[in-house]
Amino acid sequence: MSNGPRKPARWQGSDQALRAVQVAFDVEEAVMEAVRVAAFQANVSTSTQIRHVLGLPVPAERPKRPRLTVTLSGDDYALLAERYGLAPDDRLAIKEAATRELIAFVPSKTAGKKK
């Protein structure tokens, strides 16, 4: 028996991931761009693309939710609220207005297309 607290069953598989080490490669801009472009074209993460290039096994990816992320400060919310004519504390309405603006950013031929 171990002396430590027992982990829930759903955490049992995390031991290997906890021992993994993130590695940063110092390479020229051209290498970074080539990897990023290849990852974009293959619709995979840059990490997955690096694993492909290095001939490493690629774990089966969970289905990704199609979403974009950005970090917004309180000042950002205030600016967007003013832009959209909304209350600065109505973050859901601000998010919805920003979502509509992002959708409008896409040319109409490709808007709404899913892969």
C-alpha cells in the first residue's frame, strides 16, 4: 500500500503526462513558420506537427470544439461595451456582439462552413 492519498480512477492515467517535459526548440523564424504553416494546413496543433516531423507517435486527439480565444481585460470589456452600445458589466452580450463581428469578418462564401 502506498502512503499517499488515493487518486480517483479517472486520474490514474495522468501519471505519465505528469512526468512529461515540455521542450522548446530555439530555431530560425523560417523553421517556426514552416512548422506552423504545415500544422495549419493539416489542421493540427504545432505540437502534433512537430511530433509528425520527428517521427514520434501522435496520440489520438479528442475532437476539438471550433473556437477562438482571446484574453480580455476590464478595460477591453469597457471599450467593446462602448463600441457595441452595451453596459460594460454585460459580458455575455459583449461576447455575443463580438462573436457576430468575428463571423462578419469572414467572406460570405466560407462563413458557416464546418470541416
